[in-house]
Amino acid sequence: MSQAKAIGQAASRRKAIQSRNHRLVDFRKLARESLHTFNKEVANLGRAFLRTGTETIYITARSERATAACHHNDPDIGIGPGIL
């Protein structure tokens, strides 16, 4: 394999990982769905983030943290301070 091809493939892998890690999750929608769906979505992403007006809240693929977030949900944004 040529060096140029190897460099191109490495760049392609990095881009795929970045797009997967930076997908926004619609927490309003997830808050209306089951806890199982919420945990599965967070686990699939590895991490996710929610943008509120001025804050960005990061969520990791830890079930207990996702559960805490659902238990402290805020109907306006779908998730509340329990995650922090």
C-alpha cells in the first residue's frame, strides 16, 4: 500500500470517528421515550452533548449517569441538573 493511500485512509477513519462522536442527540425526543432507548443511544454514541442556551452538557456512556439525567428531567429542555 502506498504511503499516500495509507494517509488518506487514516484521515477517513478520523473523520468518521469525529462525526460519530459529535452527533447531537435530541433530548426532548429521548425524554419522551423510554429510559432503555435513552441509555442505548448514549451507549451507541460513546458520549453525547446537549446544547442549551449558553451551556453544553456532556454525557458519557455510563448508565447510572443517563439514569440520573432522566430522573431529574426538566420538561423545557428534556434533561436537568442531575447529570452534572
